[in-house]
Amino acid sequence: MRWGSVLSLGGAALVVLLQGQLVLSDIPIEVTSTDSLKSAGKAIAAPMWTFYEQNQTEGIPGKLTGTWYVAGAMFMTLIQYWQVSGDNQYNSVVSHDLMFQAGRNYDYFDSNYSQWLGNDDQMFWGLAAITASETGFPEVSGKPTWTSLARAVATMQINRWNTEQCDGGITWQIHPWQAGYTLRNSISNGGLFLLSARLGRFTTNQTYFEWAEQIWDWSADTPLIQAEKNWYVADSTSGDNNCIDSGDMQWSYNYGVYLAGSAVMYNATGDQKWLNRTTGLMGRLLQHFFPQEYGGNIFSEVACEKLHTCDRNMLNFKGWTSMWLAMTASMVAETRDAILPKLQGSAVAIGKQCDGETENLCGSRWYQDTWDGIKGLEVQMCALGGITSNLMMLSSTSAKTIRTNPNGREQFLDTYSDDTPDALPAISTGDRVGSWILTILWGAGIVAAAWWLIKQK
Ligand SMILES: *[C@@H]1O[C@H](CO)[C@@H](O)[C@H](O)[C@H]1NC(C)=O
Ligand SMILES: *[C@@H]1O[C@H](CO)[C@@H](O)[C@H](O)[C@H]1NC(C)=O
Ligand SMILES: *[C@@H]1O[C@H](CO)[C@@H](O)[C@H](O)[C@H]1NC(C)=O
Ligand SMILES: *[C@@H]1O[C@H](CO)[C@@H](O)[C@H](O)[C@H]1NC(C)=O
Ligand SMILES: *[C@@H]1O[C@H](CO)[C@@H](O)[C@H](O)[C@H]1NC(C)=O
């Protein structure tokens, strides 16, 4: 046997390197083959699930140590994955834990967490719930429908519309005592825009479309969306300054939510202005986050990936945004040809990046041919999102991909109590989506960023 020859061990090909290290081989991905994508999805989901099981806090279903919303985003990803792959091995736990975290008032605002949540944290659970509705994820008997949970989140958030500054918008943080309260950010507003648009399409209730219009119009009147500057999307704007300035970090998910929401609005209304917005945002997203440096067809979270400064939030953005790109393609046929090669190029790249350690661990830099050493639930989820987006592209010709349910029973519970914390437990700042580091970056710039990097070592 020669050095470098390939052994086959229990189906997994292991390469013996000169140093004697064992490296698991790439996941071979054939982007036009549903079977190939399905087995890649399976291989990537398995370690993600192990991380999930190991990282739950004190066994509380759906509560991960150090974060609350990430599990919600993982359920969103897994439900979308289940629909296009048929892999239902996680469904019963996903169903239970997604319902469990809806909390005592079925609104994803349980008082265990509500004192320190941002709007974006709660929003992700709302997106998981509407994804369950759209995909026909089985309802839980004796519990509210997934749609009613999504509606509860949207209603609660639209009630937080805040005209004290900036003539509107929702703030990043929910409570005035939180750092970052006065910031208005794109993921909170854009996420609610996407949730509203999808609720409108799913229920055909016009109220949600009106909310979506309102959120878009407000966002486009602030520096958050700058259509005149080639569809630039800023990360945040400051309420204290009446929303005339902007925090300019470029994150793919900010583009993703406004893009997918616009596509849904175009699909539902046929209004040309939404087509314009869809193609405009898509153009910038595809140009900025698929750098020519890596051939132009591999997704990269360019602001942090190269220097390995992505935090546990940022590590996810590409995965969610890949699925929102696939959703855009299925909603607006005109975008499909532009999106397809980007998602396909990324899937092949994911197959190479996911060759870490002994169980196909994925890393963060899809453009790199071998694992980059970053491991965890977030990078697995991100890769699973990338694979799932390709399965969505292959099945998007089937009309059932994204369902609507205008006549469905809407067992809407409006028993929630908004913004009335009954206790003030210790605030755990590390748990939020945007985490305070974004505020620091936004406010103090690169000096603070450097400090953070040193601190993380
Ligand atoms: C809230 O915290 C209590 C005590 O840790 C726990 O038993 C319960 O499951 C938690 N509820 C949620 C929704 O996380
Ligand atoms: C539409 O949604 C709004 C907001 O949730 C609700 O108040 C209204 O009752 C709904 N209308 C119908 C016809 O269901
Ligand atoms: C599309 O949007 C751009 C940028 O706002 C604008 O200049 C252009 O006139 C719009 N085109 C149409 C057809 O609405
Ligand atoms: C709206 O979405 C459906 C489902 O994906 C699709 O069949 C239809 O062609 C879309 N409509 C437009 C105008 O693109
Ligand atoms: C949680 O997940 C990380 C990977 O993101 C892992 O390194 C760590 O050991 C896990 N923590 C626990 C308590 O299991």
C-alpha cells in the first residue's frame, strides 16, 4: 500500500496522510442529483444534531447554552430540510421542542427569556413557525397551529412599532434597559417584513401585506435600504440620531430577509415594484457575497470569514440566506437562472469543506478545499442550509413546495401579555442574536473589534 492510497472503512473513505493523520474525505456532491444532495444533507445533519443534544441547557428542550434563538433557527432549517429531503428522523423532537419554546403564552416570549430578548431573537422562532405552516409540517394535537404561533409573533412585534424616533420601525432590543435599545436594525425590521409577507401569502389576510408594505416603506426611507445606492442594505441605524446615520457592516442575512420578503410580495401581488426590488437586492447580494476571488459562485460571509472573526451568529448567515435565495427563485421565476449557479457552486464547495475530523464536520469557509477547523452546531446548520437550498431548487417546480392555506383553521390565541416582565432574572447578554459586540463594532469601530479578537483568544 502506498502513502495516500484510499482505504474504504465501513463506507467512509479515509485518506492516510504522510503524517499519519486520518482525514475524512469530501462529501461528493452532484448538484443535479436529488439523491446525492439528500445523502449529503444526512451526513451534515447528524453531527449538528449531536451538538444540539449535547448543548441543551439543563435538558430544557430547545434551549441551547449561551443562546436562545439559535435552536429556533435550527428548527427552521431542519423543517425546510425535511420537506425537500423526506428525512424525518428529527421531526418528533423538532416538533416537541419548537412547540415547547413557544412558552406558556404560545408567543415565543416566555418570561424565562423575555427580559433580555431582541426582536430578532423572537422573530427567528416566528420564521420557524411559518416555515412549518408552509411546508405542511404536522400540527401538534391539542396545541395551537404553527400559523397561530407565527401570527402571535408578528402581531406582538407590529405592536412594538415605535414612532418616538425615526417615524417608525421596530427597535433592535425590546426593553429600554438593554444596550442597543435605540438601534433600529435590518434583521429585526427585515425579518418582520419577511414574516409578514409570508403570513399574508399563507393566510391571504391582507393585514399582513399592509404591515409588510409599511415596514418596507419605512426601511427604504431610512439608511437601512438604499435603493439609489445600488440596493445597499445597512446593518443598523441609530434612533438617537433620528435614523440618519448607518452602521455599515455588510451581512448577507440582512439582504436575505428583504430579498425573500420582496419575492413573496411580488408572487402574492404581481405588483412590478416588488419585482424591481427583488432583482435589485438579488443583484447586490450575488455580487457582494459571491466574490470573484473564489470564482464567483461560492457564498462567503465576506466581512468576517477570511479573518475567522465570525461569531456564533455570523457563522449561520450564509445558510439561512441560501434558503431565502431558493425561496426567491421559487417565488419569482425570473430570478432562477441567476441564483441557481450560485447555490450549486456553493454546494460543491460545502462538500469539500465538510471533511473535518471523523464525522464530516463542516467548517466556515466554503471556498477552502479542506476543513478550516471551525466546528459546532452553527457551521453544520449553515452547511445544511446550503444543501437544503439546492434541494429546494430541484423541487421548486412542484406546486406544493410552498403551500398556502387560506381556508385553514386559524386557532389564534391572543392571550399573550406583551412586554410585561414579571421578574427580572440576571441578564445574560451573550445570548442575543446581534450580541452586544455588534453594538461595539458599530459604535467604536475597529479598535473595539481588535480588542474583542484578543479577548477571544
Ligand atoms: C423555564 O425555566 C424553568 C426552570 O429552569 C424550566 O423548567 C422551564 O422548562 C423553562 N421553560 C422554557 C420555555 O424554557
Ligand atoms: C387578519 O389579521 C389581523 C391581524 O392578526 C387580525 O386582526 C384580523 O382579524 C385578521 N382578519 C381575518 C379576516 O382573519
Ligand atoms: C427600479 O428601481 C430603480 C431603483 O430605485 C429605479 O431607478 C427604476 O426606475 C425602477 N424601475 C422600474 C421599472 O420601476
Ligand atoms: C408564485 O409562486 C408559485 C409557487 O412557487 C409559482 O408556481 C408561481 O409561478 C409564482 N408566480 C410568479 C408570478 O412567479
Ligand atoms: C457545545 O458545542 C460546542 C461546539 O459548538 C462543543 O465544543 C462543546 O463541547 C459543547 N458544549 C457542551 C457543554 O456540550
